[in-house]
Amino acid sequence: MAEKLNNYENTNRLFDKAADVIGIDEDIRKILKTPFREVKVEVPVRLDSGDIEVFLGYRVQHNGSRGPMKGGLRFHPEVDFDEVRSLASLMTWKTALVNIPFGGAKGGITCDPWQMSQRELEMLTRRFTTRMGFAWGLHRDIPAPDVNTNAQVMAWIMDQYSQRYGYTPGIVTGKPLELGGSPGREAATGKGVSIATREAARDAGIDLRGARVAIQGFGNVGSYTGKFLSEMGATIIAVSDASGGLYANAGLPIKELFDHTYEHRTIEGFGQGEALSNEDLITIDCDILIPAALGGVITQDNARQIEAKMVVEAANSPITTIGDAILNERGIVVVPDIFANAGGVTVSYFEWVQNIQAMTWDEDHVNTELEKIMVRTYNEVTAIMKQRHVPMRTAAFMIAIQRVADTEKMRGGF
Ligand code: GLU
């Protein structure tokens, strides 16, 4: 049966499933499912060719009852309101789940950054900031990196915003260290994914030493995840990115591949391993599959062919609701995005705290605090799984929804 849900409907399905178990009443449900504010702006940029292109930029602020709204900005041809709305909602649940004092937001610009020069990207980012900045604020909404955005993009935002509103490093997180970025932020999402994988593998009876891992997507999140998991003893047998995939039965040399990718921003040209397609990577024979790129890659069309014992969602929404139901039915453990990739926003929180206090933490302190939050959250989630006999995703959503529902009710105003 083919059922076509848009991204936001998909996310709300997951929400409803957990809200049903905890018995959230209809009034609060309506509030929690409706985004607080949505902004769309026109972003005209003069291209290097001399022509003007008009891009569209979005920001959805989903819920701010627990604190300033927080979430990344992505640059991608498929960015639209539906996708951004769904990702903003996930940020609300993610920040609530790890219990940091933020709400959820997300934004993006519909563009193809791979076809744009640095100058064009800078103009795009600055124009977007000028037009969207009114909706942001240190105590209102704080953007961060996401797909195809990085520390340089955050530096442009910080500079552009500060020109109008005064020096405000904390307006974005994921900045370069020299401009108030946090030690450990660049690696944080991958570090968090590796901690989540380590905890869940232990309970699933998978020994990480020697575990065969396949990673789809080798950008910031996928590459750091591979590096940390291989340091924990796992064998990374396959990785892929937009250029295609690489496979080595005995394991890829992850350190070299990491360095190659860091320099060239693609695994292409690495010169080791056998070629593999992105589709084949998903169904490869492995113990742990880690989708770390875009949404919707595990669906009703390939979920039955997955051979992994465990899937760790390093990307946001890599599994559709039907794909998820199939994996659950097949007994494959799914470590959900709102837990698995929460390390990024957790260290963004540390960065924001450091900016507000004009202080710098050392990297060990950042990593110790991150480890504590990830392990504490994992223990809270598994306690609910055992008590209520629900999958990990539902348990994670239950904790998050309850926290946001409580603060909405306490704040009232309706
Ligand atoms: N874009 C990341 C995410 O999806 C990080 C967000 C942030 O640090 O605010 O969680």
C-alpha cells in the first residue's frame, strides 16, 4: 500500500503515536502541532555571471515554551516550508528530550550550494540575515549549521547581524572558534551519535569491537561518527556521499578517508575501496546502519531488505513512518534522530552559554558534559521503553512531549 504523507504529516504521525500513549488532551495537542511562527523571505543575489537570481529563504519557529527557539539552517534545492516545518518540530522534541532550555526552529534557503561560488554564498547568507534577522535574537531564536552550512556561514551571519544589532556572538552557534565558537562543536553531532550507538549496541547485544558499520553520508556528521566509532573498535565497511559509495569488506581506512574528505569535501578521488551505490549501501550486510545525510532514505521500498540489526538516525528523519513500522515489525532496533543526533544542539547550548558569559570552556569539559547528557537521556528513554513496552522513538517522543506539554500548560495564556 502506497501512502504519501508530506514531511510534516510524517513527523506529526510520530508525535501522535507517542501523544496517544501518554494521553495528551486534544487542546494541548493542537497547540503542540501548530508552529508558533513561519517566515518566508525573498533573497535576491547578483550572481558572478552578472544576472540576478531570486532565492527563497524560510524560518519556522515551532515552539518556544521551554526557551529560545533553536535549530539549524540548511542550503539545499529541496528546502521548502513543509520540510522546514517538520525539522523545526523535531528540534522542539530534541531539545526537550535532552532537557536543554531551548525550543525548536529550523530554516533554510532553496538553492544548490554546490553550483555557487563563495562570494555568491556569502551574499546569499548576508541578504538572508538582513531580511530574517528581525525574527531572531539571543533570547528568541538562534540558528546553527545544518545540511551544507558550516562555521564560515555562521561567521557571516554573526557579522551581518552584529552590524545592525550590535556585537552578538551568541546569535548563532557553530561559529569558528576565533569568533566565539565552542571547542568540540564541530565534532559534537558525530560524537553524540557515537555515544548513542555505543549505548544502544550494548543493550542490543552488539559488541562494538569488530561490529560492521555502514554510514550513508560522509559530511560533518557522518565523517565524525565514522572516526569516533572506529576509535571505539568498530569496522567501517562502507560509506557514501552524493558522489557515490566506497566498500571494503575488511574495513575502510577511516582516518585517511576522514582527512581526504575534510580537505576535498567529498569522498570522491580517495582511490581505495570498491565502488558502491547509495541505494546498495542501505541494504548492505552489516551490523549497524547509520543514515547521516538527508531525510526519507529508508522507506517502504527498501525497509524489508535492510540487513542491519540496528539503524542509528544520525540524519534528521531518514526513515519514513511506514519504513519505521516495517523495521519495528522486523525487530530491527532504531535509535531515533531526536536522541541520536542531539549532541550537536547540546554543544550549541554550551556555546550559547559560553557566549552569554563571555567565557570559554575547554574541550574536555565540553565532551564530559556532552557524555553526561547523552547517557542520562539514553537511560531515561530506555526506562520508559521497559515500563511502557514501546519502541525507542516512541519513548523519546513521550518524554519530550510531556515536557513541552507541561511548560505550555504552566505558561497558559489561552
Ligand atoms: N542542525 C542541527 C540539528 O539538526 C543542530 C542544531 C543546533 O545546533 O541548533 O540538530
